[in-house]
Amino acid sequence: MNHRFVLFLILGIDAFILFFQTSSLSISHAESMILYGDISFLQLVIKTSIYFFGSNDFALRLPMIIFHLLSALLLYKVSKKHVPNNKNRLWLIFVFVLLPGVISSAIIVESAGMVIFGLLFFVYAYENFSRKFIYLILGIYVLIGGEFVYLFLALSIFSIYTKQRTFFIFNMFAFFTSLFLYGVDTTGLPQGHFLDTIAVYTAIFTPIIFIYIFYILYRRYLTKQIDILWFIASIAFVFSLLLSFRQRIELEDFAPYLILALPLAAQTFCHSYRVRLKMFRTKYKVAFAISLIMLVLNSLVVFFNKEIYILIDKPQNHFAYNMHVAKELAYELKNRGIECVDTDYKMASRLKFYGVTNCNTNILTEKSLKDKNKKNVTISYSNRAVYKAYVTKVNTN
């Protein structure tokens, strides 16, 4: 079967599932802060989509899905140098689209999806275009936001290793400019979050894949098989671990960098598998099969997450609770003729996206799920109530 056909089949099914998933999600408070908060490049992209397609979940998440699909195509191109076999690269793309962290970045409005695309695009450009174009890209990245500060740091160290003086000077300038413009968060009391960081990395990549990526980065360091992918992935990863000894870090700023280690991991895995006799390949087949099963199970949990509510005592403990309720609540309020409410600021910012504005005419108060008042607004999933609220009309006369 033609490898291009299989590639676009994988991405086509992936896109269909992601677009279908958008209908089951509500805008979260964090996403509403990106949309309505301080101006940023990502905000401009999202607002452009909403301008053309309207204020709905499809328009909200369309740019993230596009970033994701383009990232998959770029990964397929970038990995050719390390994994020349088309069939093996297709497996790499299949693993990529199933990674829990990648799925999240494809549908959640946050910087991670944009950074993954930006990093892969840079590597592709570095290997295929002139140095002037590379400088232009990096200059644009400085203006986009502080998410690429670790790229500049990694490239500075890479340029020392490869003895590129001009490239080093440019990236150091870009690094310090980013620090000056955006800074690095070092707030809070010093306290260790190293184990928490490792746990989150494990959840983003699944345990086996994360451990294998860590092993590959360390092994290549010992054998000096290091290239630009290794530098970008390793520097950001090590910096995140060092920073985690002091404070809790936002892993969406670091995890995208580790994605660049996937071609290195695939290259080593394929080589280790290929050089062994068939009778000694069993452990590699088993490890890959277990990883794939874990990825599929994780994906099913993500895509059918609302069914999990029936298994949870407190709906607020659901991992996706912050991305539920708001849309259904807005529709229910509108069905009751309520176009504006006064409620807590987090819910207010979410309802705003669905056309329910802020006012002092109606007060929306969240109630206990045990409250039996029939006038409550109740949001349920799989016949399980997950949210109840009462609307009090205020007499303004």
C-alpha cells in the first residue's frame, strides 16, 4: 500500500476524531483567559478563526487541530534522516498522534500545540533552507512569545558544540531578548517538585515511552551521537528538571521540546530490532505492543471521558471537568430566557464565549448535587448529574 495514502489515512482519521471531540468540550477558564486576556500571538490566531467561523467550539479549536496535523507532517519529513524506512516512519506518526500529551495539545487552546509545530518547522527549515531564512524564523519566534526561549538556549549550546560563532551570537542575543521581554517564572517559595515533574512527563508520554526517551538521550550523550534534535530535546528537558527542584513548573512550556526526541528513539529502536536475529526480537515486539496498547487505551479514555463520571464520586475530580459544563449551562440558561448572569469570575469568563454575559439582574449560584430543588439548572452526562445551580432574579426597581 502506498505510504502516502497510509499517512493521510492516519491523519484523516485523526482529524475526524479531533473535530468530533470538539463538540463534547466546553471552553475552560484557562482558554478563556487566552482568548480574552493579554494580547498574544496565539490569541490573534484564535480570534482570526472565530472571526471567520463564528464564536463556537469548532472555530476555537480549529487552529490547534491545524497545528497538530501540520506537526505530524513535519515530523514525518524531519524523521526521514533518522528513520529512512517509510513503514517505520508511519509507525512513528501513529505513535505521535496517540500520545496523551499530543492529543491534549491538539484540542486544548494552549501554547503547547503551537510550540510543537514551531520546533518541528524550525528543524525542517534548518535542514532544508538557507541560513538567512533560519535567522528570519528565529527572529519571528522572538516576537511570538517566550515559549521559544529554551530553543534559543539549546541552539546557543549547539552552536558552541558545532563551532558556529555567528549562530551562537545570534541565539544568545535572541535568548536574552526573550528573557528581557517575557522573563522566566521563578515566583513562589522554593520547594521541590522533581517527582511531580517526572510523574507528569510520564503521563504525557506514557511510562514506557518516557523511560525509553530518557534512556536514548542519556545513551546518545555517552556515545556522542548528538545532533540538533538531541540538543533541543535534552537542554529543555534537563532545564525543566533543574527548575523543578525549586518550584512547580508549567510543563506545557517544556514537554513540546521532548517531542523532538521521538525520531532519535525510533532510530535506535529500529536499529536495535534490525540487528538481532528473529529469535531475539521478541522482547522488542512485546515492548512495542504494550506501548501501543497503553496509547490506545489512553486515547479511548480521553475521547470517551464523559462516561467516566459514573465511576467518580465527586465530578470535580474528573480530569476534564474544567472543560465540561459551561456550554450546556449556557444553552440551558438561554432556553430559560436568561441572557446574562452574575456568577463567579471563572464561570463568567466561560459563559461569555457562549453568549451569556455578565450582569447584576440574575445571580447564578452553584448548588450541591444533593440539592433537590426542581428549579435548579442541572447538567448531566451519562445520566449522572455533574453540576447544579440556582438562578435568582434580582428586583432592580
